[in-house]
Amino acid sequence: MRLSLLTRAALAALALCVVVFLFAPLAVIILFAFGKSNVQTFPIHHWTTYWFGVAWHDPAVRSALWLSIKAGVAATAIALVLGTLVAFGIHRFKFFGRDSVSLLLVLPIALPGIVTGLALQSAFNLSGVPFSIYTIIIGHATFCIVVVFNNVIARLRRTSLSLIEASADLGATPLQTFRLVTMPMLSTAIVAGALLAFALSFDEVIVTTFTAGAQNTLPLWIFGAIRLGQQLPEVNAVVVGVILLTLIPIVVAARISSGEGLGGAGRL
């Protein structure tokens, strides 16, 4: 018993160290975002929200924010349709190469982002497609599909077929069964997948670098401003906004994914 208590204490201490290691830099950035000085020094003597106003009224930041939102929403919409359809196809039907298809779907998120980015850039250059918001959307959709697919197929594998079979036995058409039984059971998985896909798309840097051309999404603007080193207080304020806009969908997705469904199975 004594060894067990020591082991648990050691694991708790190790977990705490990992959490501190991961989140301490973010905490420092958040603190400096509220510092009045242009020079980042600690301790902070004067606190202000001035830099948030500067960031909000910066045309470059607004343009990058709007581009990030448009690309994220469009990529998420594409991922919802394709990821859900592929999950249904792989789960419900047996065909040659099904496992290979599953592996290929996971590859974009398993491979380093620079590999996916270079591959997409080469494909666009060879096909003569100019870089635009559409190339960003295609690039983001490649890994957003994986998130939606994983969420939906995981829920399908945990869902009993008895309700679907009972619906058919009671005379419901396939469309009625899908609308009143299948969709309510999958609703939380689909919504959670969409939220996670948007969060992943919103703060993506590497793939965006190879598919954006001369356009700046918010993460790319942050990267460029840090490299120049002349707007660090404003960058800190923008980073805080990115953290919030990324964290909120993840928290909401984690909360709703623990439920059985948004509305439960409908009545036939």
C-alpha cells in the first residue's frame, strides 16, 4: 500500500510538471499582453488593456482574422460532409481496401505538417492553380476531415444497431430512420467533430504557409510580426485572442461529446 501511495504521488507530480511545462509559456504571454510597456520586462509595473484595442483596430489583424474565420468555416463544412459520409461508408459496408482507406484518411494528420504542405504546394503548382483562399480551404480540409471522421466512426462503433433494426421493423423508411434515429444518436459526435475541426483549422500555421500565397491568416500574421520583432505587445494581445478562439470550441466539444446526443432518438 505504501508503494502504491508513493507511485500515485510520483505520477501526480510528474503530471503537474508536464502541465506547467506546457502552459507556463502561455501564461507568460497572457501576462505580457496586459503590460503597458513596449519592452517585455518582469515584473510588470503598469497594467492595461491598451494593446487589445490596438490589435482590434489594426486593419492587418482584422483582415487576417476574417480570412482565418472564412477558411475555418469553409474547411469545417467540407470536412463535415466528406468525413461523415466516409465514416458511414467504412462502418456500414465491407469492401476491398477498406482498411487502406481508413489509413489514408488518417495520414494527413499523422504526417508532419510540412510534408502535407509541400505536397499540396507541389500539386497546386503542377495543376496551375493560383494560391488563394480556396487553396487554404483545401489544405485545411485535408486534416479537418480526419477529425470529423474519427469522431463519427468512433460513435458509430459504440452505437447499437438494435434501434435502427427496430425502426425498420416498425415500418420506417431508411430516410425516416436516418432522420429520427441515426442522426440524434450521432449529433454530439458530429458537432464535436465540427468544433474540433474549426479549432484545428483556425490556428494552423504550417500547411497554411504553403497554401496561402501572399495572404495572411491570423497565425501567419503572428509569425511575421514576431519575426520582425516590432509589434510584440500587440502580438501578445492577438495571441490571447487566438487562445480564446481556439480553446472555446475545444472545451465545448469536450462537454457535449460526453452526452448521448443533442436531442436523443426521435419518435417514429
